[in-house]
Amino acid sequence: MAARLVSVWQPFFLRSEDLTAALDAATELEGLGYSRIWFSAGFGAGVPPRFRDILDGTKRIGVAPGILSIWHAPPAEVAAFTSDAERTHPGRFLAGLGASHASMVEAKGDAYRKPYSKMVEYLDALDAAGVAADRRVLAALGPRMLELARDRSAGAHPYFVTAEHTAEARAVLGPDRLLAPEVAVVVDPDAATARATARQYMAGYLELPNYTRNLRRLGWTEDDLTGGGSDRLVDAVIPWGTVEQVAAGIEQHYQAGADEVAIQVLNGGTATVFPARAFRALAAALI
């Protein structure tokens, strides 16, 4: 496994219309020692320009989409962006690729068929365009997609997973591939309000078959998956509590085999306000 990395996953960087605020946050995260900034690429064509903005506005920190939808971002455009980023900012841009979800793809008017085959075709196109395998990762959950991530990319970036899944993913990926799960957290020691915040976030994901199928495969029941998630599921997916308790929950993923954890803070910020206080405290605890 690679050296332990602590990263940030935050939709703020794409959703904020204030570029100066986004660059100020990115610069602070870089200074705090975070290794990479992950944020959604949305569902438009190509790579949003905000990824270039963050690369140009910082010096060291990595930048990665989590994720680029292979149904919406043409491989030629992703290849061109990745190649240019590697030329101007060597080693700092990592293209996160994912098959997304049927409901989201079909809402855009596309047919969601054979996502595994679609990913293979997409990787073939990136290969033909000269994108190195170590400049891409897959948003893999199940064993088959994890195997593809192992064989044809730098590794995997699972989203909405437990530490148990991280252990299973490491077993599939082997010791030499990057495993960088996203882990959402709530820095709040009150059980009632912390779990309420977690459930508000989890509700939408528990309606997406890709995630519920993965949880069922790990042994979670229908009772766990309804009503925004059982307390047991909330606690397994979303570390909450004091900074120290949240750090301990994140540590479980490292102990399970993660090289990098991309932390998403669910409280203390909005689409236009970055939760800086929480990331400062977590940096002090983890980095």
C-alpha cells in the first residue's frame, strides 16, 4: 500500500460561484497538509473548468473529480484535460471515473445499459488517447468493477461505504493499488442532531440501487435501509461525534486497508460556505 493520505471531498468547490472563496479554501487545505481535493464533476460534457482553476491556484495539492460520469463526459475531452493537466501540473490530477446511476443517466435522456461494458469501452478510448492507467481511478463498489479498477487504473474511489467494504475492496485490489474511499462525517457530539444530519444526507443515497445493493451484499437488511437508515447503519457509514470520535471512525478505514480517506464534512458548511473549522480540527487530529 502507498503512504497514508488524508484528503477532502466537498461539493462546495464545484457549487460555489465565488472562485476566490474556493481558491482560498483550497490554499488553506494545502497548507494544512491535506493530500487531495475531490469534488463532483456534475453531469455536463467534459471536465468542469473549476478543476483547472484549483490546479492553477494551488502548488502541491492533488485534484480529482469524484466522479466524471462515463455517460456524459466524452473520453476525448477527459483525455485532453488529463494530458494537459499532467503536462502543466505533473502528478496532481487524477481522473475519477464512474458509471453513475440509472435514474440520473436516464433523466438526461441516455440509456443506462451494461455499465461494466461501457466502462471497458471508456478505458479503451482513454488508452487509445494515451492516458496512463495511473492517472485514473474507478468509483468501484462491487467485486467485478473493483477487479477492473485493479487491472486498468491506479485503483478505486468507493463512495458511501463502511469500513467493512474498505477491507473487502483492499482484498480485491491487492496491495499495490490506491484505495481512496469517501467518508462523510458529522462533527457533532449530540447523537440526536448528528444522526439527523447524517440521515438527511443518506436518504437520497438509500434510494439508489447501486448503493443499496452493495450494502445488502455486506449483510445489511431492509430494516437497516429504510427510514433514512437504522442507527446501526448511520453509525457504520457516517462517523459522528467529537473531532476525536470522528477521527477514530476515519481511522477504521485506514486499519481496513485504505491508503487515502476523502473526508466529506456534512455540517458547518453549505454549497457556498466551506466548513473550514471542521477541516482545521480534523487536520490537527489526523495529519
